[in-house]
Amino acid sequence: MLMRHCFHLTISDTDEELKEWKTKFEERIAILETKISKLEREMEDTGTKSGVLKKTLEKSIWEISKLQTEAEVHRSSKSERDSIIQNFFTRHNLGSLPNPPFDDEVALNLTNRIKSRLLELEKDLQDKKKSNEFELKTAWDRYMDANGRWNNNEAQKKAKKDIKNGLLKRIKEKENERDSFELQVSNVDLSHIDEKEKNMSIEVERKKNQLARREFESTIIQKESELYSIGQMIKVADREKSILDLDSEDRVKLSIKKTELENLKKKHRKIIDEYKDRIRGMLKGRLPPEKDFNKEITQVLRAATKEFDDLSAKSRDAEKEVNMLEMRVQEVNNNLSKHRKDMDSKRRYIESKLQALDQQSFTADSYPKVLDSAKEKRDVEKRKYNFADGMRQMFDPFERVARANHICPCCERPFSLKEEDEFVKKQRMNSASSAEKIKVLAAESLSADSFFQQLDKLRMVYEEYVNIGKETIPNAEKELRDLSEEMEQKSQALNDVLAVSAQVKADKDSIQALVQPIETADRLFQEIQTLQQQVDELVYKLEYQGQGAKSLKDIESELNGLRSREDNLRDELEKLREERRYMENDLADTRIRWHSLKEEKGKVANILRDVERVEAELDRLTEEKSQVDLDEKHLEEAHGPLSREKDELLRDYNNLKVKLDREYEEQAEKKGKYQQEVVALLALISKIKQYNDEKKGEKLQELQVNKCLSESQLQSCDTRKQEISTELDKSKELKRNQDQLKRNIEDNLNYRKTKAEVEELSHEIESLEDRILKIGGKSKIEAEFGKLSQERERLLSELNIHRGTMSVYQKNISRDISDLKQAQYKEIDKRYFDQLIQLKTTEMANKDLDRYYNALDKALMRFHTMKMEEINKIIRELWQQTYRGQDIDYICIHSDSEGAGTRSYSYKVLMQTGDAELEMRGRCSAGQKVLASLIIRLALAETFCLNCGILALDEPTTNLDGPNADSLAAALHRIMEDRKGQENFQLIVITHDERFAQLIGQRQHAEKYYRVAKDDHQHSIIEAQEIFD
């Protein structure tokens, strides 16, 4: 009745009334749903509580069964414990027992008695072990004592055997030594040596006495004193004669010397007057005294020379700097041209590669644009491919979702069977078309990426090309400008120094032009002073000279007699010295022969003493050998009993050890069985004690009480659950009836709303038809609609592309952000900047080092070439001055580089004859080799050892013939002449060729030389010898 009334209301009432009815029904349904949900929650809580009680009950039942089982085990363990204790006391006689069953305290006391018995068994076993060890140690000590005596006997036997072998070896060596000494003595006639030594001793004594009897020393001293007195008498007579002669001649001399003095004064005055003005100019207006002219001019000349030398040194240094700068400018020019060629080659390479890749003509400078364009194209193609692939991956599951759930994957709207088939068909068509499109996009993306990679390979070449054009070439041009400016400054400085040097040289030349006349004037002044002194002396002599007592004839006759007597004394003195020298040399030779015989006799005596010593040692060694044989025999006799005693003691020790080990093992086995039984009993008692300690009996009673309580609670929960289920079914039935009424009201409202929408759409259709008629027809609208649809599709496509690209970028951004949070990217900007600075600095340093290395290499090459030319020039001059043969014009050193780009050379000596050039190795004589080596050494010393003035030659005339040795001496003589002004020059020559020594050893170069010889005892001595012309 209520249903019909409600339906009647929905038909006749207005929409507002229907909506009010709908609201009331919704409130009643909400109250009903709240009640239903409350009952369902109560139902669920009751079910949960019932489940918990069931689990608790099940757990209690399981624990009760477990505790009951443990109680049964506990009772059986106690009975087993009692039986084990009874067996222990019965089998091991531990005493009397109370009646079973035993309580825990009695069982504990009985167990302690059993454990004390185990300790007694353990102590007995330890005592047995100690006694066994003591007996075994005693037996082993006896065996070791016997074994020590046996080993000592063996060691003594081995030592005696070694001593015997050593004695036999020494006897053999001594016999060989004796035989060698006897062989040496057999070759010598000792009596003949004694006789010769005695005769030589007599001869030495005779010659010594003969030399002493002649008394050469006293005779020579007497003759020399007579000669000296005669010389004094001759001087007195000469003085008397000169006094007489000079008296008549002094006046003539006086007049001559006065005339000569006047002439010298005129010449001196003439020279002074002629050069007076120039001297004032040189001395800045000052005219010194005549005696100081030479000194002043010399000082001025020395100062000018020093200034000129300093300027010359500065000009040479400046010229070297200018030459070095010229070489550097040339080198920079070469590097600049090389860089330009390198830049041009890289530009052509880049342009050819660009033309080959794009089939278009590009310049090298357009490479960045082409690269950016290729990169942009690659990114666009990659984005298209990623977007298409993303769309494919997004739409692929749509077909499976539609088939599985029969709904739209986007809006989850249910599909009819026809709609589902159409949707799947459309998805398959889209998937096929998208697969083809993805293939095309993948090929285009791969092509664009390949083109970009090929262009990217040219990046390094392009960077080098740009670096050369923007850095290397401008730097080289700047360096060239700097070097040119520096060279201009250095050239100007060199010109200034040369100008000043030319002025100083002109002054020096003018001073040198004055030196000769000033020296002449100084010499004339000195002669004037000397003549003036002589004139004064003659005047004084003529005024005060007295007359002599003897006549001139008497003095002359006396002088003639004294001179003839002096000559006779000189002849006699020379003869005495020659005779003494001859006798001393004869005595020295005789002494040398006598000492040789004495040494030979001493050697023979030493050999005889050695023979006697060896014989004595042989006798001693034989006695020692016999004693060793006797000791070895005694040791061999004592060896047998010791060996038998040792074996018997070892056998007794082994038997005792086996017996004691067996007894100990039997006792240990007995104790082990007892201990195992005790351990089993203790484990059983521990188990019983654990059951009592855990109070499992009380737990069992408590669990049984809890079980009964849980069963009563579970029964009450089941009753309440049945009541809630009945009430819940009633509420759900009432809700279903209210739902049907609500659907009727909603359908009526939907009908009215749909009817109003249909009327509204009909009016809209009519108005649209009127507008269509006004606009111009259906075809035009359709065309505009198609155009707008295409535009919409295009915009949607771009939107999807941008969304795909944005999603890819967002993924990359999120991934990069997460990566940047890692520890390895901490302060990455700063580290990247530091590494970039370090990289650029290293590259710049490498470039500078390469440049400096190349400059140094070229400088070394030029230095090597210059020095080789200088060495070959000196070698050629020395060879042509020294070598006297006609087969070789000159020699030179030829150097070949061992490899390209290295500073290693192989050198060979070549000889030149006319136009023919041959290697000297294997084609020249020994003398030519020696001469060539000496000349090469001299040239190397002349070139590289300017500050080291020592030249040492050892046997330089080896394998040289006479003419070449003379030429070598002449060359050394010229070197000494050229170097005599050098303070640190020293020539050291070691030679056996006395003629060569005489050729180079002259007084103007040295005062003495050193001779190495042997003395009477054959010892080397060094004697200083005077050099005689």
C-alpha cells in the first residue's frame, strides 16, 4: 500500500515534492545503513573475540597436554633415578640404602656419595699415571746415559778419523814441499856461490882501499885552493895593469864620452819636443818629469788596453746575444710557418670531412653551427622516438585491460560486447601503425646520431684548429715581435759598444804609436844618466889617481906566468875528477855484483832452512798419526760393549712402557665407565630438578582452570553472535525494500529531466538549422570542421610530443638531482673548476716545455756542429804540422746521428788523401794510430779544456818512427810557446825515449826533469836532473 501511494505521488506531484520525498528516503536509508554497519561491526567484534577465545582454548589444551606429558616423564625419571642409584650401590659396594622411592633430599645425598667415589677413582688414576711416568723416566735416563756414552765414542772415533785424514793430507803436502825445496837446492852449487861471494868481497875491499889510498878528495881540495890563490894573484896583477893603462886612456875616453853625452842630450830633447803636445793630450794637459815619461805612458796604455779588452768582451757577449736572438727569431719564424701550415692542413681536413658527410661545401668556421644543427636534429629525432615509444608502452596494456575487465582503460566505463570489439580493433590498428612509425623514427634517430657522432669526432681537430688560430699563432707572432724588438735593442747596444770600442781602439793605437819614441827617449835618458856618471868618475879619477910601484912589463910577465900555472892546475884537477869518477863507478858495479851474490846465497840458505823445517814437521806429523791410530784402536774395542748395553736398555724401556700403558688404560677404562654412568645419573637428576624449579605442576593446574573459564566465555559469544545475525538480516531486508522505492523516484526524476532536455535540444536544433541556412550550407561547415579537426590533431600531437619530452627531462632531472646528492658529487662545481684549471695549466706547461726542449735541442745541435768544426780544424793543423808522411794529407772526425730526433752520435776517424776519403780503422799503421790519438786528444783539450791547463802524455812516442816523433816534439814545443803566458798551464810527459825528452826539455821552458831509476837494492828512486842546453 505504501509502494502504490508513493508511486501515485510521483506521478501527480511536482518535481520539488518528488525531490523532498527522495531526501526523506535517503535519510531513512542512511539511518538504516548506519544501524546495519553498527550491527556488522558488532558481529565482526564478536567473531574476533570468539576467534581469540578459540585460539586461547586451543593453546591451553596444547600446553596442558604438553605439561601432562612432562609430568609423566618426570615420574618415570624419578623411578629411573632410584633404580640407577640402587644399581650403583649394589655394584660398587657403596653402603646401605633406604627403602625406595627416594625423595629429592635423600637422592641428593646418595648422589654425592657416588660423586665422591668418582673423585677417588680419578685420584687413583692420576697417582698411577705419575708412578708410571717416574718408572719410564728412570728407565729412559739409563738408556740415554748409555746412548750418550755410545755417541761420545762414535764422535771420538769420527774426530780421530778426521784428524788422521788431516794428518795424512798435511804429510803429503809437506813431502811435496820438501821435494820442491830439494829440487831447487839441487840446481844450485853452494860452494861455487860461496867462493864467488868471497872473491867479490875481497875485490870490493881492494877497490875501496885503492880509492882510499889515492886520497882524491884532499888532492882535489888542495888543487882547488891553489887555483883560487892563483886567481886572486891574477886579479891583483890585472888591477895594477889596468890602473897603469887607464891613466893614458882616461883623458881620451873623457873627451869621447862628453861628445857622446852632448849628442844623446840633443836626440833626447828632439824627441821630447816632437811628442810633447801629444803627450799632454794623452795625459790631459799634464807633462810629467822626463824620467817618468815611460812609466806614465805605460800606465795610460795599460788602462786603455784594459778598457778596450772589457769593451771587446762586452761586444762579444752582445754579439752572441744578438746571434742567439737571430736564431730564436728564425726558430719562431719557422714555428709560425709550421703552425700556419698545420692550421691550413686541419682546415682542409675539416672542410673535406664536412663535405663528405653532408655533400655540401662548408668552411671550417661553420663547423660549430653544423655540429649544433646535427645535435639539435639528433635530439629532436630522439625525442620523437622516445615519445612514440612511450605512447606505445602506455597504450599496449589497454587491449589486455579491456579484454580482462570489459571496461574502458581510461575512464573505467563498462563496455558492451560490440564496443569492446571496436575498441580492441582500433587499438590493434593503432599499435600496427605506431610500430611502423617507431621503426621509421628509430632509423631516423640512428641516422641523426651517427651523423652527430661523426661530426663530434672532428671536435678535437677543430679545437686544435681554433687553438692554433686564436692562441698559438698570435702567441708566436707576439713572441716574434718581442724578439724583434729585443734584437733591435741588443743590436743598438752592440753598435754603441762597437762605436765606443772603436774610439777606445783609436786612442789605444795613438798611445801605442807613442810607446816606441817614449821608450827611445827613456832609453836615451838612461844612457845620458850612465854617461854622466862615467864622465864624473873619470874626472875624479884623473884628479886624484897616484902612480904605481911596478912597471908595466914586470906586471905582464907576472900575469903570463900565473895564467900558464892556472891552466896546468885546471888540467890536473879535471884528470883527478875523471879518475875518481871512474874508480867510484867501478866500485859501485862491483858492489852490485857482490850484493847479488849475497842475495842468491841468502835465498839458498833460506831454502835449506825450509827443508830442515819441513823434515821436522814431517817427523812430528808421523808421531801424531801413530798416536791417533792407537787412540782409534782403543775406541773401537770399547764400542761393542757400549752398543750391546744401549740396545738392552732400550728393549727394557719399551717392554716397561707397554706394560705400564696397558695397566693405565685398564684403570682409565674402568674409571671412564663409572664416570659415564655418573654423568647419565647427574643429567637425569638435573632434568628432575629443572622440572621442579620451573613449577610445571602448578602451571598445569592453573591452565586447567583457565580452560574451563575460556569455554564458558566462548559459549556466551556464540549466543550473542546468533542474536546479532538475526537482527542484521531483518535490517538488510528492510533496506532492500527502501532501495526499490528510491529507484522509482529517481527514475521519475530522470524521466522528467530527460524530457526537458529533449525539448531544449529540439529548440536548439531548430535554431541551428536557421543558422546553417544563414551561414551558407552544410559543406562549408564540414570543410571548416575538417580544418579545425586537423588543427586540433596537430596541436594534440605537439602537446603529446612536448609532454613526452617534458617527462623524459623530468626523469633525467630527478635522476641527476639524486645523483648530485651522492658523496662523489659533493662540491662538484669547485672540484670541476679546480681540475679544469689544473688541466689548462698542465697543457700550457707542456707546450712551454716542448718549446724549450726544441730550442735547447737545436742549440745543442748547433753547438755540437760548431765544436766538431773547431776540433777538425785543430786536428788538421796539428796533423799537417806533425805528420811527415806523404800518404795522408789530414785526418778528421766524422759524426753520424744514430737515429732521427735523437742527440746520440757514432763517431769515426777519416783520413783524406787528395779527393779520396777513407775510414782509418783497419787501414793505418800502429804509429799512425798513436799519432792520430795524440792529435785528437790535443784537439779535444784545446777545445774543451781552456780553464784546465794540465796536459798529460804517457809514452806518446810508442810505435812512432823518428821523423814523426820529432814532429810531435816540435808540436809540443809550439804548444808550450803558445801557452807560456797561461798561469795554470802544465805539461806532463812520461817517456823512455831520451832523445824525445831532450827535444822537448829545454831551459826556456823548464829548469829540470825527473828520472826514475833503480838503486843498488833494486828499489825505484826519483831523481831531479838539471836540463843542459
